[in-house]
Amino acid sequence: MMDCPSGSSPPLNLQQSQDEDRISGLPDHILLDILERLDLHEAIRASTLSRRWAQLPHLLSCLLIDVAHFLPRDAHKRKTCTVDQIMTAYTAAVRRLLPSSSTSSDHRATIKQLQLSFYLTDPYLCSIGHAVGDVMELGNTTYLEFTIWADIRRPSYDQTVLYGERFMSFFRDCPKAFRWLTRLILDNITFGDSDLNSFLNTCSNLQFLSLRYCDSAFDLVTGEDTVLKIDAPHSALLVLEMHTCGFARVDLIQAPKLGRLVCTAWAGANPPLTFGNLPCLDNITLCSAAKEWHTPFPLSQCFSNTTNLSIMYLNFADQMVWIEPEDPKHLSRALNNLREVSRHPCESSRCENSAKKVNVLWHQASPEFKHRKLSLLEIIGFAVDEKLMKYIRHVMERAVGLKRIRLLDQPPCSKCDAIDDAQLPSHIRWRFPEEKEERKLIKQQLIDGFSSCIEISIG
């Protein structure tokens, strides 16, 4: 007989009939471990096998309730199914699976992680929010995530304004749920003037926020996009992501705990961001193909107030470089702690309004300019490339504290076939040095003329 671990409940049905299957005879904690490896749809189906399994979904400690699980599997039925039908079934499942004060303690789940994905549609939001709030009041949940979708594939501006008003009403009507929210992903929301600040300063446990296709309301006088100002001195936010958003610019005035920032495919003018009091910011990703209305900007224009950056990833999507060359002394304060470099051979994007690619003339840094904190240079996706070799030697010359260089191969790319495409011209084919003698020659070319003992590994 298998013993139950301390604190776990015994099987709900200790008296097994002779014809009961062996799996159903296992202790609850084993059966729950099995169910938690299934998606919700399969877990609920499993609960119908017998009375022994019926209460198990109510005892899951990690629960993901995804609206996608409520879409009809039949393609024809899916086309005729309405959002109301989907959300009616979804809301019923949320209320059935989440414990409330009326749920007996024997059948009450200790939900440690709760993830909900649903449409931003009335009249279901408050019912979902109150059910989640009741779970939060039990005090056992340490991770709460909402992924909230627009119920229209390509909503108009007026519809995204409506979504923004609906979201803020949801936030105000369900304070218990949002008070404990730790992770939020929003889609197609247009924010009012102070909406985001009010939200961030109130949600004291929110650590991750992702905005996709979001915007701020037009200026009523000019009719243009307005600047999004984030002034959240009481925010616990650690990570902020903004993907394909329409803000004219984002001014990060205060976010005291923010450590990682991702901004991709912005539609406003350059620079897309400015930074105020962000003492913990050390990781930035900027990725966008320049549009025809974008003009290059000096990095110091937006990074002048940042002093702790250790990782910065810039991706121009194989289009115009949107950085304006400037003297390194203007950036030394902001970039003094950088320790990571990343490069990819085949990331590219081309759209109708892409900016024209032009040659960028970089100012030569003065011989006195040195970077003293970079100890490791790691390039994932090293290629036999003259420009890259010159770049590495330039880093070796400037980074006087450099101890080690790691040059690694690029694993197969899920975005394209450029790595393994033998049809590409030889001068742009992605080629990692495989032969031992070739690697030895590359190492010699890199260290030639340097007296320092920098360890170089290839592979």
C-alpha cells in the first residue's frame, strides 16, 4: 500500500470495488499530479470516469482555464459559435471549478497558481472577477495571471476605446482579484489619460505587464496619438513589454522596481521611449523595422537617466539602422555596465512603409575610451565574417577587463530557413567554422597583436 505524504488527503473512496481500475485506487496526490499534466478540457473529461474522480478537478493546485478550451472542435460549429456562447460556458466552468465560501473544506482546493484567459466581454467579467476574488481571500494563491483578449479580430479605434473603458470598469468592480494579480497580458486596449497609472499604482502585486496592439486615446484638439506617461511610484512592476503599440511615445517617469523592458514594432516617432527614475532597469530590448517617418536618434537622448544597464538587445529587422552615431562619451554613463551582446543572421522584416536603408557613418571613438566592466563577450550565432571579426577585435581593444570570449553556433531558427539554406549566395550564407584547424586560425587572427591573455572558445 502506498503511503500518503504528510498533509495530503487520503483517497476520497477508500473502499474499492473488485472491478475498480488500479489507477482509481491511487491516492489523491498521485491522481492530481496526473490531472495537472493535462489541459483543463481533458482533466474535466477524466473527472467523469467515476465518482472517485469527480471531485479531483476541484482539488487541483495549479489551474489554467483558457477560453480556447471552450471553442468547438468541429470547424463548422466553430464558425457559427458566438462569443456569448463561449463565455457563458467559460464563466460557468470558472464558478464551478473555483472554490467559494460555500465549498466544503474537504473539497476545497488550495490553489497556488491560477491562470485565466478570457474575452473582454460583458456581462461575464464581474462574475469571473468575483469568483477569483473569493479564491484570493483564502490567502493560498501566490500566482494569478489574466490574459484578456478582444472579442473582435481587428477592432476599430472606437472599439478599442470601448475595450479600455470596459477593462477599467472591470478593474474597479473587482478590487479583490486585481489586488493580488501578479501577471497581466492585454490585447487591443486604448487607455485614457490616467488609466494605466491608476491601475499600476493600485495593483500592488503586479510584476509582469504585456501590452499588445494597445494605444492611448487621441488628443481631442489635434486628433493625434498622445504620449503615454507611466508615473507609478508605488508599482511593483518588474517586467514591461509593449508589442506593436500605437503610442506616440512612452515616458517612463517612475517605476522603481522595473528591471526588464521590451519594446517592439512601435508606430510612433523616434525615440519610442524616454526614461526617468528607473533605478533597477538593467535589461532592455528594442526591436523594430524603421518606418518611412522614422528618423535616427542618439541613444543618449532616451538613456541619459539609466546607469545600471547590463543587457541591451537592439534589432533593426534587417532594415534601416535607427540609431544616430554619437561620441561614446555621451553614452559611457548609461552603458558602462553592459555585459551582453546578441546577434542573429536572418531576422528581417519588410513592409510597404519601411524606411530606405542607408549607410551609417560612425564616429571613431577616441583612443582614451575604455570599457572596464565587460568580462565576457558571448556571441550566439558566430559566422566566418570579416565585419564580425573586426567587431570582436574592436571590443577586445576597448574592453580592457575582458577575460573570455565565447563564439557559439546558432541553433536552427524557427523563424526562417536561412541557416540551412544551401541556395543562399556564399557571401551571406550562415557558416559556423566546423574544422579544428579553421577554428585555430580564427583564434590566432583575433589575438594577433594583443598582449592580454583572453580565453577564446569556439563551439
